[in-house]
Amino acid sequence: MSDSTGRLTILHEIGFTLSERQSAAIVGASGSGKSTLLSIIAGLDTPTRGTVKLAGTDLFALDEDARAEWRARKIGFVFQSFQLLANLTALENVMLPLELQGRADARERATEMLRHVGLSERLGHYPRVLSGGEQQRVALARAFVVRPAVLLADEPTGSLDFATGETVMQLMFDLNREAGTTLVLVTHDRAIAARCERQLRLEAGRLVGGGDPATAPPPAAGALVPDLEPAAAAATGLTPAGDCA
Ligand SMILES: Nc1ncnc2c1ncn2[C@@H]1O[C@H](COP(=O)(O)OP(=O)(O)OP(=O)(O)O)[C@@H](O)[C@H]1O
Ligand SMILES: [Mg+2]
């Protein structure tokens, strides 16, 4: 990745495999690369070197359109900055991914999901009149509503009070258990991290904890395999790949 200061290596030595239905927390200091890693797993950022495989599909072997379509079908993404569409109401924001899939019941399902996150009274409101926590809940509802195979959430409870955060976390773990959704959460909250089966720790762009055990079995059909670095990959028996700048 380049900016005015030239080339900057943000992530390296990242290699891990998550099984279908697993939950993982990505933890680490501010600036350690958590959001960047999440974007790469979603195929929103492209690594300079390396691969991400989901259920056997190499994300970066797809062209941009195919990747976008694949993402819409398989992945729910909650951005750190919410990224709601300003000219759509809360309900319309949540209906959008369902409409893109051509679902006739988009309105009912979106309404139900907003009820789940406690926003039944806010369906017709635009993002600019919603509080930060309310916007975060709309963003969560939009990500959940398609029942994605993988849910990627960047500090999903960062703007929520304790009780609402609990409700949202419960929703995520319910999705994980009932729909088999693989969860990958960025969090600074130790209690939330501890509720995940895996804790992936980043330090200055490197995976320093929670990688695959040396004896890890080969990834199953539904596995998520980001593999961005040769050394760690060799250690875990995965195909060596690249790093990410
Ligand atoms: N597009 C970009 N251009 C230049 N630098 C970038 C870009 N995106 C991210 N970075 C840098 O990469 C590093 C990792 O950023 P990232 O947003 O992934 O951190 P983070 O772990 O999510 O931090 P936080 O906890 O504060 O959200 C930071 O130093 C950031 O400034
Ligand atoms: Mg971040």
C-alpha cells in the first residue's frame, strides 16, 4: 500500500486457518493492523502478496465483479465507521443487501432484524438523526440480515452501552451457533475476546499469538484461510504465499 510517504508494509507474517463455525477475536493495539486484516479477509483490500481462501475459493483469483458478488452472498461486514448510506433510511439500509439478492421478503426480514437490535421505532429515520450506537446497530442488522457464512465485525460494540452491547454479542453468538456463521471480531474488550474460541493477536502488523497449532489438520471444505506470509505458512503446513503491504 502506498501513500505520500511511499511504500508502507502494514501486515506481514499472517497465516492462519479458521474452521467453519469457529469464532475468532482479532486483538492488538491501535494501529497494529486489525482493520486492515479484516478488510483483506473480506476482499475489500488487496494484499501485495498472499491469498485468502474461503470454502476453497481463492478470493484474489476472482475478478473484481465476481469478488463483489461473492462477498455479497457470503460475507457480512460491520465497519468500524458503520458506513451506512446517508440517503437511505435505517430500514432501507438493512433491506439493501436482501434486495441485491432479489429477495421478495426483504422488508419483513429487515424489519424483524431491526426489531432484534432494538430499533423498531427508528425504521424511517436517516443515519444523520441516529446516535452513534443506533447507527452501529443498523450496521449490525445490515450485516446479519443475509445470514452470511462469515461475519466480519470491526469493534461491533465499540459505541454501545453495556446492555445493548450484550444483546448484540448474543445475536452474533446465536448466529454462530444456529446458522453456523463463522465469526471474526475485532475487539478491545477482553471479555468479548475470551468468549471467542480463538484469539488472534497482532503486534505491529504481525500475528504474534493464536495462529494455527503446528499439528493443525488440513483445512476443511468450509474453512477460511487467510495466508499472507511465507514463514508462518511454512510453520502451519499451508501453501507458502506472500505478505501484504
Ligand atoms: N490506506 C492507508 N494508507 C496508509 N496507511 C494506512 C492505510 N490504512 C491503514 N494504514 C496504517 O496501517 C496501520 C494499521 O491500521 P489499521 O486501521 O489496520 O489499525 P487497527 O489495528 O485497526 O487500529 P485501531 O484499533 O485504531 O482501529 C496504521 O498505522 C495505519 O495508519
Ligand atoms: Mg481499526
